[in-house]
Amino acid sequence: MKLYTSHRAPNPRRVRWVMAEKGIEDVEVIEVDILTGEHKTPEYRTRVGVPHVPALELDDGTTISESVAICRYLEALYPEPNLFGRDAREQAVIEMWTRRCEFYLANPIMLSVRHSHPALAALEAVQVPQLAEYNRVAAEKFMKTLDRRLADHEFLAADRFTIADIVGVVGLDFARLIKYRPPEELTHLARWLADCRARPAAAAGA
């Protein structure tokens, strides 16, 4: 298998982190330079179908894009450690928190960074500072929800580290490009964030 990735983007980091947690080493990793538009070339679009990273090319030629879909596929091939849930209830709760983290945290942060960091102007038709600020406020609103959740939970969705935690922390880490830090009063969020960043796989996925 081949993983098309970019160290400049947050979504590919989710996949690399999952691979690191599971000790997956038999996937060829190919770096794609998104700032020069390599992901928009006819060759790449023909292979993947869309100008996005990450993408996982299987041995039979099938290509899977979308980071969580790739992670689900890897979970099926390498089931331990379990990151997506062991039974129907756990799978549903993990999915719920994963989607919440993606919709209300990771996506707003991504938009805030892309519309405020000068180097990322190449990725946008027009950078809109008001859009960056709006999304920062939206993300911080959800951070308060996470802080309440983490007041009595070590991890977001289960009694162990899961894909929901990966999506959440990778989203927050992307904001470090603009030297952003979550509000200091969110102490439970800070504890969780520090714990996630301390995992060996966090560095491997970066």
C-alpha cells in the first residue's frame, strides 16, 4: 500500500498517528507538496479522484481518500490496539465524539488557520480575516464542551485513547501554526491535550 500524505496538513497526520499507534510499517509513505499544488496535478487527480490528502492506494489499485475512512480501513487490517470501538455501543459513542471533534473543532480551526496564516494564502482564493475570527470563536465554544466532558473522563469517548482523541488533538495542534493556545481556564482540556501529546505515537505522527 501507498499513503500519499503531507506534513503541512492536519488530516494526513491523523492517519500517520493511527499507523504509529498500531505499529504499521509496511505502508510506503509518499510526501505531497500541497503548497506547490502537487495535489492538483492531473496525475494525482487521476489516481485519487480529488485534490486532497491523505489518500491510501491499495495493492489492487483502489484508492481511498478521507482520513477517517483510511483509518477505519487500517483498523480492519490491524485491529489492535482498538481505536474505533469493540462493540456496537462503544463504536457509536466513539463515532459521535469523532464527528463532534471534526465538525465543531478541527474544521473551524483549520479554516481559522488557513484564513490567517500568510503562508497558507496559496491554498485559498482569498483569505478572509473575519472568517478566521468567526471560526476561532466557534472552536472555542466547543472547547468548553470538551473541558466539561474531560472533567470526569480521562479520554473523550472511551476508557482508552481512540480515534476521537486523535481527531481532537490533531485539530488543536494545527492551531500552533498561528501560535494559538486554548483559553487557560480550560484546565481539563489542557490536561488531556498534554497527555495526548506525550504519547510516543504523537511524535511519530507529526
